[in-house]
Amino acid sequence: MDDFFERGYLKSFVQAKAQTDLILDNISDGIIAHDIKRRIFYFNASAERITGYSRGEVLGADCHDVFPGKFCGGKCMFCDPVAPDIDVKRQELEISTRSGERRVIDMTVRGMKNPEGQLAGVLVSFRDLTRERELAKRVGETYQFSGIIGRDKKMLEVFELINDLAETTVPVLVQGESGTGKELVAAAIHNEGPRADKHFVPVNCGALPETLLESELFGYVKGAFTGAMRDKKGRFELADGGTIFLDEIGDISPAMQVRLMRVLQEGTFERVGSEKTIKVDVRLISATNKDLTKEIAAGRFREDLFYRLSVVPIRLPPLRERRNDIPLLVQHVLKRALEMTGKKDIGVSDEALDVMLMHDWPGNVRELQNWIQFALVKCKTSMIRPEHLPPHAVASRPSEEAANPNRRKKLDAESLRLALNQANGNKVEAAKILGVSRATLYRFMEAAGGPVGER
């Protein structure tokens, strides 16, 4: 009987350990554990992936013998004699993988204690930050990522998501108001990934009636309809091996939704007028300015198609939610507009920029582009002023005296620091305290090299 219970206990123990190993092998953080003699007794799958070492190479070995240098950076309880009693240490450091590749990791080291409270070993968890740091460096140098302008926190999150998605093939749904740059995001996902050398094929689904959209997407054969004088490939065939971008996906008909479902499920379709099945390898990115959940509730959009399209959704913030990008976008749009018109040495006054910072931008970046083009037509001097902006912009702006009755001519770093402290970091309130426009505050912070944000 005792033997029976012992076997049952052992079986339960083995099953529990297998389940624990399964869980730990499916988390993204690397996990390493070693005992009091630094012998490694646990090494999960993510640790293998990040370091390049296999379990067979490290289990039972001294961690100092396995890794070049000290994997912990000399900061664990066994390597740091200065503060051996600290239970948890966290640091960011650079490691060398088995192949010699340098990686940046965020590491947390925890001391493991036995029931008597004595140090029995170390548990190390770490996350690979290499791609994040490379992305931050790339964006930080130019405030651009794959042709998209932005340094606002919300845009940096979008950049990071684009970076992650570029290496996958999952369908992506880009959601955002008109003029937020949905096609730019789709192109960035394509251009940053392994399909960059293949075609990126955009289609505006809302611009074509259903009959034309069908032949545009799937192609047709000679004689399929009046005017079909020859065979023609559709956009899906043209995008084979690459990416197709379906903009305004919320506008397609129920019948077209059914055809699209089949392409997503099987990767096959027929040209209009043909029974021959064509198979393609296409990455699908779609976009909409509609709330598709409301369209589903109204019976205008298939729920199953929605879930197929939006495996990973990206929400693009409207310009009014990323106002600290406005000075940067104005500078970028103005530079491009000057290159196109041949004009030179035209700037934007603080007063004009302040009007732009206060505007709600229902048309987003596209509306901003129109404002700059309008201003260049009206401006006959070297500086764009409020009177050069569209009439509705000038009519809605407060007077300079009303907005800033105690406007200062100059700012200094100390007064700015004090004002920001008084305003708890709110830059709009800090500008009011200093008696300057938001534009002046933003320009000063840019010149000083400080972060430009808005709460």
C-alpha cells in the first residue's frame, strides 16, 4: 500500500513539474537559476533563444564557466561583495551571446533562500531589449521611423508595434481617422519586414463600385464582360509574395466580404469569368476610419471577417492627441512644400505655430499639409504669420494680448524649470505661468534639448 501511494505521489510530482516547465518555457522572459555553488539547474526556452546556449551546455555547469565574463555583470549576490544582503537587484546591461552577438537585456536578480532564511541560490529573469533600444536610437536621431514623423509617446508605441509586426505575416487592421497616415503605417510594416523586396499593392476599396472592385482585386479573363479584351491580373496576383493593403475595408459589400474571407482562409480565388483557382502568398493589411464593431452590430460587416482581419489592431492617434508632434510636423511639411515650390528661407512665426497648436485638426496631418500649402501661397515675406493661414483658422484664434497679457520676450532654463515644477509638468499651464505662447515654450525646450510633451 505504501509503495502504491509513493508511486502515486511520484507521478503527481512528475506531472506538476512537467506543467511548470511548460508554463516557464512559454513566457518571453529568460529564466536562469543556480544553486549556492553557482551550478545552473534551470534554463528555460527563452533563455536559450536570447543567449544562444542550449540547456545541454549549461545545466550543471558553473555560470562563470559557461558565459564569457559574468552574465550578471558582477551584480548578483554571489559576485557583488558590496551589498550581498539585497534581495532583488535590477539592471540593464549588455551581454554577448554564444555566437558573439551583443544584446541589451533588462535583468532582475533575486536571491533564493531556504526555510532557515539562508541564501541557497539565485533566480535570474531577463528580457531582450535589443530591438527596442535600436528602434529608440533610430527614432531619436531623426524623429522618423520608416518615413513616419513622430516623437510623441503614442507614436513611439506605434513604431514599436510596427517593428514587431514587420517580422510576422499575421493580418493587421490599422484604425484611425482620415488623414492620420494609415497607408504610411501599412507601407512601414511591409518595408521593415522580409517582404520589402516584393510588391506593396494599395487598393482604396471605398473608391470603386463593387463590380469594378471585384475585377480590380481578383482580375478577369478575356470575354468575362463587355470591354474585357484580354486577360488581366488582379491586385492579389500582383501582390503575390508581397503585401496587399486594403484601405477603407469597412466600405466593402457583404458579397465581397465573403470572397475576402475565402482568400484569408485558403489563399485562393478565381479571376472574374474563370473557373481556374489561383493560389497566392500575400500578406494582408487593411485599414478603416469606421468603428467596425458598430458596423457588425448594424449587420453591415461580418464578425468572422473582422476577427480574421484584426489579428493585431493598430490604432493611430489623431493629431489633437499628439500635439507635441505639431512643431515637428510643421517643420517637415514646410520643408517638403518649399522643395516642391522652389521657395527658400521661409519660416513659421511663434504666433502662427501657436494657432496650429490650439487647432483641433479634424483632418489631421492631411489638413496640416493643406494649411502649409495655403500659407505659402499667401506669404510674400520670409515668415508665415497668422494672417497667412486659412481664414477659419485666423478667425478662431484668440488675440495675442488675450492669450498672453504678460508675454515675456525671453526664456531661461531656470524660470522654465520653476514653471514646470509649479505646473506639475503640464506644459500648457507652464506657458501660462511664464506668460508665453505654447509655441515659444516648445521652441525653447527644443533648443535646450529637453523633451517636448504635453499633458
